[in-house]
Amino acid sequence: MLLALAALAAWQWTEAVRQERIARAQRDRAELALSAATETANALVRDFAIEFKDRVGIPSDLVRRILDKARDLQQQLIGSGETSPALLDSASSALDLLVTTLLDLNETQAALDTAMAARDIMQRLATNDPANAQWQRKLAVAHNKVGSALQRLGRRNDALTAHEASLALVEKLLAADPTRRQLQRDLEITLAQIGDILAVVGRRDEALRYFRRAHATVEDYANGNPADALAQRDLAVSFEKIGDMLSETKGLEEALDAYRKSAAIRERLATSDPNSIEAGRDLSVITDRLADALARGWRYDEALAAYRKSLAVRERLAKSDPANAARQNDITVSLHRIGDMLLKMRQAKEALPHLERALTINEKLALAAPDNVQQQRDFAISLNWVGDALTALHTPRDALGSYQRSLDIRKKLAALDPANALWQEDLANGLARVADTQSVIGEKDAAIENFRVSAAISERLMNADAMNGRHRRGFAVVLNRLAATLAEAGQADAALATYLQSLDTTEALAALDASNAQWQTDLQFVLNRVAATLAAAARTGEAVPYLKRGIAVAEKLCAADPDNAFLQRNLSISYEGLGLALAALKDFDAALEVYAKALAIRERAVATEQGAALDTRAHDDLYFIFANMAAAEEAAKRFDRAMLFRTRAEEDTRRVSEADPANARARLQWHRALQQIANSFVMAGNSADAAVPLSTMLASAERMAASEPEQAEWQKQTAIALYQLASVGDAPRERLARALEIARTLAALGQLGPAETGWVDLLEKALAALPS
């Protein structure tokens, strides 16, 4: 019996060992199969991400579906059992590549989810093996990918935290291996990403330091390896980012130099690889940056040419994949910039078709993807641009319709996620645009209410992120617009209080970064507005200190960037404002002294016109300073000296009108100059001499009325000239009768404006007062 039991036990032991071996073999085969399948899935995700990242002609929706299926397969396999560190590493690498592709496809939330999954895998591996430098490096890369996605979603503080975590890891690794190029590039990328966030929140000096450090990291290597396309691209990016900061904190020429160096590199890269979407897009981006800087320097023709070059690149890229929303969006960005430039050049009629084309594209994209919030936002932006063009074309009610449609979209987006600062900012801007237009059409109460709602949103954003310069500036800007509307509505005290609130906000903003030219310019502007509001309330003496403070700010800006035409013009405006105040205080000599400083700046601006093209804004500025200097001399009873300025104003406005006969505004300006000469003669007691400039004005108005009979303005100009000639020349009855006939016709057609409705009565009384 004992022997039998022993034999049974031996058999059971042998059988157990055999079964364990079978189970182990099955488990090994299963794990091998799982590992092989997981690695296949990892490879699939990795290969698709690489393959689709920069391919021409493959529809983006197809790419997205394939990537989603590959990623789902990978996640299922990873989650189905234990996997080795090598497989986890492979999975993280594949996900990392996928993040870049998803960002390119504007699938930002999916990119963030994927980036966080990759980071969590690498965190697990790096924690388990802290001596593994490669896994520490990959964890740093994963932190950066998370930061990039967070930045795209507007979560900047979280993004900064992610990038700083990456920086700490990279610096530690580089200290142990300082010559390793891969780590140097990791450092360069991380520094640039931190700089990007600092720039957005207004910490530009800090951002510039990070960008310069990134540039120093890549420059030597790139210069020594001209065939390394990646290093060349990195060098171009570093030049671009430095240019961005210099354009806002330092001299324009320094920024242009940096942009041109970047553009030269990117032109070479795009030429050497014409099928590269990335190289083409990079070229379009830097071309836009260069154009932006040229526009800030008032070099509008050069800027417009650059924007059109960028558009041509983007249209070529979009043709290869018409369904790619990102590339279509790039086209709309270029169209918006071209339209904006044409608006700045006062060519609203030419701007409108470009902006309407952008609207058509964005509306189509928005309708095709009603749940894509970015597409809806882009549609709202295009509606605003069209509204801007319609505003410039003096059709405010049409503009209001476009602005209101945009606002409706922004309200819906803001309601989806009230914590989204970008959407709240969009809502505030949309309300302000609607309010601006309501003010123009006389709906002051509605405008004031919308401005106040906009200001409340902007103030909440500012208080929630006190170091965010853009939010602080947004609050100040809407306060300025509210104050202007309050002043127009006759609420002078409320307007002044609102401007003073804006001044407090802007002073705090300027103190954040004394080198930020935009913020210092904002400070100068609001100082001038406070002064103007005080002067309008007959408190001119109180206005003078604010004007002098504005001049001090402007002079400091011009000293730092003496070739900046925009800053020079702002300084001339401040001089002119002080001159007006001093003239109102009857200190005419002091007024003329500061007017002369403004005149010197404006004469230089006209003298630097390029080619045959005239800068009409510069000539407008010149006209106004001549007019103000003449008015000061007239008030001082120095009529001969006044006439010198009146004559110079007439000569310059005539020159501009003759250079562009179709420019109605220029001709009207010339007519005003002629009227002012006539008025000056009358003030000096030489009424007979006033007939000469008025006759010239009459002849011009009659020619325009004959050639453009549909334009009521020329009929009005004819009537004005006839009325004024009747008081200084011969045949007064005939001239008044003609003027009255014109006024009655215009009144019957409803073409007299609010300020002109009394013309018929005025002319009838003037005729009746003539001796029979």
C-alpha cells in the first residue's frame, strides 16, 4: 500500500511538472504572439504617422481614419497583458510621432490625449530605471509634446509647466554629455517653446533671452553643417523668433534683418524639396512675418507683395489636397492679411473680394464640420474681416450684419466652455465690434451696453491671469472705445472716468515691460485721449500735463527707434495735440513752436515717399498741421503769415488730387484748402480776393458733378461753392438760386445728411435777404 501511494505521488509530481511545462510553453507562445502583435501595432502607428506627416495628395480625412484605427489596435494590445519595457518604449515612440501628425491635422484634443498617454508610458519606464538616459530623454520629449498640445488649447500655464519639466531633464542630461547633438537640439526646442509662451503672455524680454539662447545652441552646428536640412530649419526658426521679439521690443531694421536671414534659409530648403509640405508652409509663414514687419514700418507696397507671395505658396500646397482643412485655412490667413493690408492702404473696394473669398472658404469648412470649434471660430473671424471692409466702404448697416453673425457664433462657442479664455476673449472682441458699428449708426445706448459687457469679460480675463499682457491690453482697449462712445453720447463725465480707468490699466501694462513699444504707444494714446476729453470740457489747462506726459513717452520711443515712421507719426500727433491746447489757452507762440516740431516730422514723412506713389495719410497729416498753424496765426491777427500756411496746404492737396484724379477724398481735401484760403482772406478784410479760390473750387466741383452725376457729393460741393461765392463775388442772386435748386433736388432724393437738412431753409432766407 505504501509503495502504491508512493508510486502515485511520483506520477502526480511528474504529471504536474509536465503540465507546468506545457502551460509555460503556451504562455511563452502567447506572450511572444502578443509582443509580436504589439510591436506590429506600434510599427503601424509609427509608420503611418511618418508616412502621412508630409505627403502630398492624400486626403486628410483618410489619414485621420487610418491613424485612429492603428492607434486603437495598439492600445488594445498594450492593455491586454504584461508588456516588456522595450515594447512600452516602442509604443511611446509611436504615439509621440502620432501627436505631431494629429497637431498637423488640427486634431488638438486627440493630440493632447495621445501625448499624455506617451508621457505616462515614459514616466513609468524612467521611474523604474532612472539610470537609463535614453528613457529620461524620451520623457523630456514627451513633456514637450504635452506642452505643445496644451499651448494649442490655450492652457498656457499648464503648457509652461510641462516645458519646464522637460527643460530640467534635458539640462541634466546635457551636463553629463555636452557634445551630443540630439540633446543640444532637445535643449534648443525646449527653450524656444518656453519663449513662445512667455511671448504670448507679454514677457517679451524674457522670451527674447530664451530665443537667443536657443539660437546660440543651433547656430554653430548649422553653420558647420549646411547640408543638414533639419539644422538649417532650426536655425531659420531661431531667426524668426528673434525677429518676432525685436519687432515689438527693439528697432524694426533689426527685426527685418532677422526675418530676411530666416527667409533666405527657408527659400533654399523649399527649393531643394518642392514636394515638402513643411518646407513650403515654413516659407509662407516667414514671408508673412516679414510682411508684418514691413507693414509696421508703413512699407505697405513691399508688405502687400510679400503677402501675395505667401498666398501663392499656400495655394500651391492646397491644390495637392483640396480636402485638407488646415491648408485651406492657411489660404484664408493669407487672404485676411492681403485684405487687411489693402484696408490700411485705403483700398477697401480692392480688399473686399479677398476677404469675401476667405469667408466663402471658411463658411464651407464650418458647414462641413459643425462640431469642429476651430472651424467655427475661423468662420467668425472671416465674418469680422468682411465687416471691417464694409465699414471702410461706409456701409455700416451691412457691416453690422456681418459682425452680428460673427458674434452669434462666438456666443455659442463661449457657452460651450466658459473657462476657455480664448473664446471669452473672442466674445469680448465680437461685442466691441458690434458696439462700434451701433455707435456709428446712432444706436448709442445699445453700443454702450455692449461695450460694458465686453469690458466686464475683458476685466475678468485680466484678473484671472494678471501677468497676461494681452488680456490687460484688451481690457484697456475696450475701455477706450466705451469712453469714446460715452463722449459722443454727451456723457462727458462718464467718458473721462472711463479714460482714467483705462489710463490706470495701461500704466500697469506698460510697467510690465518698459521695452514693449506697443504698450508704450498705448500709454501715449490714452494720455492724449484723457487730455482731449478735458479740453472738450473746457478744462484745457488740466489737459496740458497729460499731453506733455504723452510727448515724453513718444520721444523716448522715437529715440530708441528713430527710423520707425509709425512712432514718428505718433510723436507728431502728440505735438499737434499740445499745440491745439496751447492755442486754446491763447499762447499762440508756444503753440506754433510745438506745431513746428510736428511739421518737421510730417515733412520728412512726405519727403521719404517711395517712387511716384503718394502716401495719402502723410499728406493728410501735413494738411492738418498747416491748417492748425494757419489758425494760430489768424487768431494772433497775423494774416500774412497765416496765408503762407494756407497756401502751402492748398499746393500740397492739389498735388495729391492731381496725382490721383479718381481719389474723391483727395479732391475734397483740396476743396477744403481752397475754402480756408477764402475764409482767411475774408478774416483779413480782403473779401474780393476770396472769390479766386472759391471760383477754382466751383470749377472743380462742376467738372466732377458732370463726370460723376450719380455722386451727390459733387452736387453738394457745387452748392457750397456757389453759396460762398454769393457773399464775396458778383451775381449773388444767380448763384444762390443755383445753390437752392441743387439743395432742393438733393433733399427730394433724400441725399442730404443730418447736418445738411437745413440747407434749403438757409438758402431761401439768403435769397430773401438780398436787396430787390
